[in-house]
Amino acid sequence: MSKGLLLVVSAPSAGGKGTILKELLRTEDSLRMSVSATTRQPRPGEEHGKQYYFISREEFQTQAAQGMMLEYAEYVGNCYGTPRGPVDQWREEGLDVVLEIEVQGGAQVKKLAPDCVTVFITPPSMAVLEQRLRDRGTEDEAAILNRLETALVELGHAQEYDYIVVNDRLEDAVEDMRAILRSEKRKYERNADFIRKVITHAETIR
Ligand code: 5GP
């Protein structure tokens, strides 16, 4: 069985990637979502082990030092990292894994696993992004301005990604994600073993 695909998705905060990925996961049976560890406080409704593993900075540093994180980064004052174990296990089982991470982590993963597929989801405009952040109502004014500044920096990294998806109409963005996943899975390199098997079998019956 060939190893599952590693999909890296980045987007400015409140860029809508959570909703897009939730919708994608609903229809893609072989896709799993990695649950990250973070030192930030849970938002209302967030649960430990569901959206994130909420851990202390000390625990985060210990796990990172022990090589338990596939990648990690500091983002607007908090640490975020991808636990390595589940990602490796799922991929070994042939399942595809999506990481929803910011751009520094995205760059680390691309270096570590150059065959990963990277997608940058962008809002249609900064005005729309600002409105979404305000509508969410989970950050104070200073945090909103900080996240908007960070978003601009992140947009500058979009050029490092394989694909760009504009999050204007949700259905279109999800359809784009599905198309990317499908085409990537049909690439020759990901099917070389299968072709070899077909050829070998053909030779045995000739
Ligand atoms: P939030 O605090 O809004 O949930 O997430 C802030 C940013 O951290 C988002 O851009 C999100 O994609 C990113 N993020 C979440 N988990 C990880 C992770 O494991 N690693 C990295 N590098 N970024 C993450």
C-alpha cells in the first residue's frame, strides 16, 4: 500500500480554512485531520483533544525537545505544533492527513517532506478578512489589529505554496480543495508502485 498524502493548508486567521476543511473531511473518507498542540487559552466551545491539545509552555517545550513535534512555531505570542505520532501512523496506513498550520510551520514541513502538497487559502480581500475577525468576536481590538498585520505578512508567503484557493463562496473553495486532492492522488509518482504491479502481473501471465 502506498503512503498517504500529506496536505498542508495555511490561511490568515479567520480566513475560513476551518469551515472549508470541515466540509472537505465530511466527504473524503480517507482524509484525517491532525490535532495540534498549543499554549494558547481555549476559546469558548473549544475542547482539549478536539480543536487542540491545550498544554502549558513547559510541556510544549519538553515535547518539542524530545522530537515529538513534526513542526512547531510561535504565532502571535503562543506556541503551536503538530504531534508527529498520529501523522506518521495514518500515513503508514495509507490515509491522507491534513495539517492546518501557519506559514512558518508550512515551510518546515515542505523542507522535511518535499512531497507534501501545500495550499494557501486567501480571503477575497483584507476588508472581508477584517469583517470576519470582528464578526467572530473572540479577540479584543489589539488582538484583531495584530492578527491583521500578521495576515499581511502571511499573504507575502503565499508564493511558497503549490496552490491558491480563494475563500469567497464556501462551496467553490471546497470544490477546489477536492479537485486538488484528486489530481495530486493521480500523479504518476504516487501510482508508480501500482503500475509496476500491473506490469509484473502481465509478465507472469504472458
Ligand atoms: P488559532 O489561534 O486562530 O486557532 O490559530 C492561529 C494560527 O496557528 C492559525 O494560522 C493556525 O493555522 C496555526 N496553527 C494551528 N495549529 C498549528 C500547528 O500545529 N503548527 C503551526 N505551525 N501552526 C498552527
